[in-house]
Amino acid sequence: MNKINLLSRIQYLYKHENKNIIQYLKKISNTSSNSIEDILISYDFQAGNYTKSYKENPNAKKHHLKNLIEVLDDLNGCKTILEVGVGEATSLLEIIKSSRVNYDKIFGFDLSWSRIKYAKKLLEEGQLSEVELFTGDLFNMPLANNSIDLVYTVHALEPNGGKELEALKELYRVASKYVVLVEPYYEGANSEAKERMDRLGYIKGLEDKINQLGYKILLNKALNNDMNPLNPANIIVIEKQKDDHKPPAILCCPVTKSPLKFIKGCYYSEESLLAYPLIDGIPCLLSNNAIIATKFLDD
């Protein structure tokens, strides 16, 4: 089913009937799990809501992230940081503003272009315009192996129940030092919270999956300051085995993982012969954004 054809119908249901978009899309396609397309459509329609909530009560976000910020600050030797599933950058803004660490480079990406649009505006208002933002897929990141010292998530893995192993492998691939997860803790939730997580297709068993992959867990503890009592989260810190190899470029083609260069107003991979456009200054680095451009460098 091509759900992109249904955007006008979905917009009506969202605006006038307050429908849960992901639940609606799963129902019409008769599936129980959340697809990438479902998540993208839902998040894009929701864009702007998190910025509005943050501006109404910024202290709530600060309180929510207090323990995470302390954990991140204690991880030594990190010069680059990435938030996977950055959304509207409400978490990223608070983390960078409150952190004791001065990172050389800061990155954030999201599946939804509209959320990145709001993230860009919020960061500019917060005087953090140097953050590099782009669209991307957490299961196929446009980032090279071992390219980012510290990779973290704040409820970004959440709706991807059943795909925990794939997500963990991709996060680990990109990180050079640490992966930090703030994600739902199904095993420690009460029955009402578990029922909600099951219904919404949330992830489960992260600790078991991490151990299954043989990754080293440095820390696993309750976040404590949950914004929703029906969505308790844990902070998990994974330390990656030391790898001194640093890639020549951080951004890469999501299709071939070859380096991307900014040429003639777009990102281009000379190896894959694919170009990736910018819309309103935002690089679009999903694999399905690729444009075949074999003669791009010709005069």
C-alpha cells in the first residue's frame, strides 16, 4: 500500500478527528508493527508540537534530562556528538546548553524533514546554529563507520518494536566511543504502562539484545525524571571497543557508505554517482532521496 497517496486524508483525520496516525496506518494496512513509512508520516504531521510544549515549559525538559546530562558529561574524550532521531531538537538544545563539555562538532538527524525544519529554527533561536542537521534513517544512517565519538538517543528507538537488534548494530557502527540510550524500560513498567507500550509497538528487552550482540554495558539505570509515568525509561551506556581508525569524511552516502562532498549546492558521492538535494537548506540524506547523476561532475 502506497500510504503517501493518503496524505490529504491523513491530514484531515489529524486536524479534525485527532486520530493517532500510526494506529490508523497500521489498521488500514492490517499490520501489527510500526513501519518506517508509518513513523515518518506520523512524525511529520506532529512537527511543531514539541517546540510549542518546550517553549511553554522549558524547565520540564531540563528536569527530564538532568540525569542524562550528568551521564554524558562524565564520558571522557568525546569531541563529536550526535543525537539520533533529534526531532525538533528540544533535547539537544537543553543538553548542549547545560553540558560542561565543549564539543567540536554537533550533529542531529531525523526521519522527518518538517521536524528538522523546526529543530533548525529552535537551535538558531538558542544561538546554536552551528549544529549540523539533516534528514536520515536510524536503520541506514548517512554517517561513516566510527565517525562520531558519542551517539545518543532520547526515545528515538521507541516506536521500532521488533527491530531492536538492527537499530543497536547501526548505532554501534557509527559510534567511535560510546552509545547512550534513553529508551522505554518495558521490563520495569507496571501493567498499565506495558499494555500501552504493547499497543503502540514500542521496543522491549534492550539490555538482553545488547548482551546478545556482545556489547559492553557500562551503565544501566532508571532515568527517574520521566515526563510520562506510563513511559518509564532507562539510561544505558554502551562503551565501544577502541578503534583508532577515523574516516576521511563524516557524512556518507546511505546507499553505498562512500564519502559525501558538498558540490554545486548538493551532497554528492563520486563513488556511488548519487546526489542528495537540500530543501530550504536542509540536506535530505535518506536513501530514497538519492538522485542518479552519473554526469554531475561533467563540464
